[in-house]
Amino acid sequence: MSAARPWRISYIELRSTKDVEYIEAIFVGCRRSIRRQDKNHFREEFSEPFTVRGEAFSFLVYWKKWYSSSIPAVDNIQIHVHDVLSNSRSHKFYTERSKLNITIGLSSDHLPADGLPAQVNSTPPNTDSLRPTTEAPPNQCPRFRILVIGQSGVGKSTLIQRAFGIEQAVE
């Protein structure tokens, strides 16, 4: 089976009749928390449409536990891209899974045939100086940030180098 063509979403909205602790959306190479609006209403809007790649993505739904149990109160709800693209009406996809109403707003701007989003406000590369390499991960997944704090000489740079396979950390 070939990989699905990338597509773009403008928002995700989830509503539940049960008590939900929090919800995470899991995309290829990215994990995002969906913001709580009120008790059982979660919504995440993307200022720029979010590009989705892969055959499927999922939501991890963490339900509130009212009792102590060894059974995890987490549901992994998988959404197949084919279902979204074939069942969307008026730039919206709606489904109900595990007592959760899921609405996904599809972006009205389409990706070009090569599957890469058009760059808005892009500047031509400056070949006279080094270009930053730290812009790509935050642009792909804006919630991804790491802060390492510690005294001098305790191994902060070594930790980053080993964890991410970097030969020389930028300080």
C-alpha cells in the first residue's frame, strides 16, 4: 500500500459525554495536546493549516478514573486518512468513537501535486551566512520544546548529543 498524500487540517474538536482528563493527537513524527475549552469540550485551532502525513493518526483519550484499578483509563482512537478524505462534507469530517464526538476541519487550501505545502512569506536563502537549523522541528510540531538546565560541567550537552544523535551541540 502506498503512502497517503499529505493533507491539511485547520482545527480539531472533540466532545464527550464522559469525564475526560486530557486528549493528545498523535501524528507521524508529532504529538500534540488538544486544549480543553470546558468540562468535556476540547478544541485546537491551527493558525496555519497543519500538514498531516501517513495513512492514519490517533487520539489518546485519558479518562478520569473514579476508582483505583489496574485497567488503564486510556483509549487509543485511530482515524484513517482515507475515511477522513472520503467522508468529509463542506471541509469537515465528523465521526463518533468511544463516546467521543470528533470533528476535523479540513483546510480549504490544497497541497500542490508534489505534496509539499506552499511556503508563505518565505525568504530566499542567504548563502553568505549560516542558516539556522532549529526552525524545522518547531514548524513541524509547534508544541515541541526542550529546556535543559544544570550547573556547568554536569553533562547537559552530552545528554542532548546522545539523545538526538548529534555530534556537536549548538550552545
